[in-house]
Amino acid sequence: MATLFCSVLLIACDRSSNSAPTSHKAEKKSHRIEVVTVKDKTISITQIVSGTLEAVTKIRLYNEESGRITSLPYHEGDHVKKGTLLVQLDNALLKTDVAKAKASREQAAVDLSRVKKLLPKKISTEEEVARARTELDLAVAEEKRQTTRLRRTSIYAPITGVISKRLYEPGDMLAAQSQILSIIDPAKLQLKATLAERWMPLIKQKQKVKLRIDALGDRKFNAIIHRIHPTIDTTTHKGTLEILLKPAPEGAISGQFARAYIELTATNRLTIPTHTIHYEPEGAYVYRVKQDDNGQTVTEKVFFEQGQQFASVTEVLSELKAGDRIVSRGFLGLRHGKKVEIDRTDDEKP
């Protein structure tokens, strides 16, 4: 029995002596980390906006006189030159009114001439001459009015373009101010798109962008931002911009889906890699590396204010400064005041 007890005791001592060095090594093993440097630099990011191409110049043609359409020769897709007759309304009655107004004007001119000749002979008076002159002025104005009405029964193409909409047919009776046709300029197309409000301050008018039209494959075309709307939509918190594609490439037509690639640049921004940021209910924080009073390398938890995120980096607005080193790898078991050993920095990476 005594022999058995001694054997157990020896085995226990042997195990204790074997485990002691392992525990000692574990205590000496340091927490290794990688760090990155907080940098003040210029940031570039590409934002993609999409939408439908539309014509820059879109003109709706209305009639100012009521009447029946006698001629409407062009249909959707027809190309027309500036000055081409597009719509003709029945104007027979207006022609009669013009002839009547012309005759009245001629008679008023004769009457004025007659009373002016009689004035030196005291047969007519100054008052009669003034009245005759007024009648002539009224007749001239009426002739101009009727001539203008007659001219408005013929509607001509205001630009060289393509008929995009036809709403009536010959023989239809039109009330005044009815839209008859629409015409567009196919050589100038634009993409009207929206962009998140946080990116709007980074774009500018005349900025060059690349535009891809899905129907035309992977080719990218040169375009410019030619208009930035001055307000932000309060519901979506997005701004509107118009991207001009001029001249329009062959095959590009209004209504096609397109995407614009906008390069955004922000200068002098203090940034850190986004993956180094941690979150707690109190806010966002990182582990900054510093030397303690004993000259040892330790970490400290630093809460800071975030700005905008640019792809893989995030803007820093407070607490951190350029040159600070923060932990980028080795987070497992990390805490405030933890003694660490730096494995390498971002500047040392190939």
C-alpha cells in the first residue's frame, strides 16, 4: 500500500514539473498586433448614378387658333428641318377676315386724305381730321390682328429634329391651345440622375464624367455635368444633376437606360481604414498605440467622431490626428491598457 502511494506521488510531481514551463511560456508570450497610421490625404471615389436618357431640347407644339386640321404630314420618328410646315389648319374664314380688314384700312386711308385736303378750305375741321386719323390707326391694327391670326393657322418646325409625338389626325377639330405634336433634337441627349446629398458638394459644373448606355454595350462615352439643381429633395435627401451627352453617339436615343461614372475628390481629409473601427453604444472607437510611463507599448481605446466613408477608408473629425498609430490586426483579446508588440505597420507592407 505504501509502495502504491509513493508511485502516485512521484507521477503527480512529474506532471507538475512538466506543466510549469508551459505555463511560464504562456505568461511571457506577448500580444502581437499590426498597426496603420492616421493620414491626412486626398481621397478619390467613383459614384455610379443611373437613369433614362432624354432629349435636352423638347418642344411641344400647340395651336393658338381653333379649327380643323387640313394637313398633318409627319409622324413619330420622321426627321424634319427647321421651317418645315408641320400643321395646317383650315383658314378660309380667316383669309376673308384679313381681306375685310385690309379693305377697311384702305378706306380709312382715303377718308383721312380727303378730310386733310378739305381742311385748308375750312370745309373740314381739325377734329374731323383727328377722328379720321384714329379710324385709320384702328383699321391698321385690325388688319395686323387678323393677319397674325391667319399666320398662326400654319405651324412650322422651330428646330431641325425628330417628331416624337403625334396626338391628332387630319380632319380633327381642335380647340385653341391643344398640343398637336412634339419635336426633339436627337443630337443632344442628357441623363438626369440623383446623387446622395453628402456627395453633392464634391461635384462641380462642367465636370467630365464617363457614361455607359446599356443598349450600346460596354463602351463608355465622354459627357459633362452641365447643370446641378440648387435644392435637395427633403424626402430622399438626394440632389439632382443633369449630365450632357453631346454629341450623342450613333445608336443613342431618348429613353435608353444609362449609367454615369462620377469621380469624386475630397482634399485634406484625415482618414483611417474602415475595418479598424469598432462600435459600442457610446459610439465608434479605435485602439491607438502609445508608450506608457514605463516605456512599454500599450493600447488605449479612443472614441472619435466619424465623417464620410470613402470606399475602404473613413474620415476622422475629432480626437485622432495625423501620425497616430492605430491597431489594424490582432483585435482578439485586445483591451484598453493592454501591453502589445507591434508586428509591422502599413508602411512596411509590400
